[in-house]
Amino acid sequence: MKKIFFVLIIIILIIIIIVVKLYKIKAKSNSEHTAEEFVNKLDELGYFKYAKKEDAPSLKKEMLEMIRKYGSEGTLTTLWDENTNVAKDYRFYFCDGETVFEGDGIPDLINDLQPSFEKFGVKIKIGSFSEEWDDEKGLSTQIKINGTEYEIFKNFKKSGWGEAPMRIAHAINKELEKKGINEKIYLISGGNDGKLVFLTEEQHKYIYAFFKDSKEKPLGLNEWGKVMKTEPLNF
């Protein structure tokens, strides 16, 4: 009787091992399919169209490996040109909220984005930039872009690590819209980990639906502001 019981235990353990292995094989296969489907869809939507022809395969491979590893729990990724420090897809940028808020961070960001503007065939020029601090009223910041004046801050007394990226992104999106460009800035994460990415509405809709974490996927400015608990846009 004991021998039969022992044999049954062995058989059950073998079955469990086989089931686990089959599950892992299926999960890996599904992950592979999901990753390829995601990258192919991005390609179909023109996500890699600004990349140099020789850079497109490595960009797709990088994205493929990210999705294989993390699936919908991951985020967008890219590769950087070692000489220019610009993303090879001309979409993805770091956007450190502290850096953007302080000093000349706002005009510096616009200058950093120029490679993308060139790819879009549009000129985004800074006409003027001014910052004034009043001990009683706080910070007032204005910038003129392509002849249009934008008031980024008025009597602002808080830390603007979230507000600065959101408001300058809004101004840039307005200028791109005026020029008939269907790309605009979406923000990812925030603070010192902030990033931005240029996407069409269709690309954003697909990417937004794929990723789960609201702090790791690209968000429209108003939604990003709510997630990051920043003051709403005041333009």
C-alpha cells in the first residue's frame, strides 16, 4: 500500500512539473507574440519614421526586448546617439522637472528639442524669455515663441517641478498645432525621472491602451497633471 502511495505521489509531482513547464512555454510564446505585435503596430503607425534607415532595426530590437521582458508593465524605450545625445527615434527626451523649472531650464528644453522640430519640418523659435522673482508675490515667467507670448508662471510661490514641464509642453503643442503638425508632447513620469515623447494622436491611443502603469506610460498634459498632482494649466 505504501509503495502504491509513493508511486502516486511521484506521478503527481511529474504531472505538476510538466504542467508548469508547458505554462512557461505558453507564457513565453504569448510574450513573444505580444512584443512583436506591439513593435509591428508602432512601425505601422509611423513611430520609427524619423529614425535613420540604419538605426531603425536596432530601435525596434530595443523596444522588442523591453516588451518581452516587462510586457504591459513596461514603458517606452529608445537608443541614444553617442555623438549628439539625441534619441535615435527623434521622439524621446529626458525632461527632469527640477532642471526645467530652475534657471534657463525652459529655453534650454526648447533648444534640446530642435532636432525633432527639424524632422517635423517646423521652426520653433524663442523670441524672448524673462523671469522675475518677488519676495512677496513669487515667481513670474514669460516666454515668447514664434511671436506668441506665453505666461508660464504668475506670482507662483511653489516648487514648479511639475508645472514647468507641463506648461512649456502645452505652449509647444499649441505652436505645433498652429503649424499643422500632428505630433505633440506627451509626458511620462515626473520629477527627476521625467521624460517626454512626441506622438501622433493615433500612436498615443495605442500606446496608452497597451501600458498599465499611469506613471510609466505617456499621458496627455491634463491627465499627467492630475496623476502628478500639479496645478492645472492656466493658459
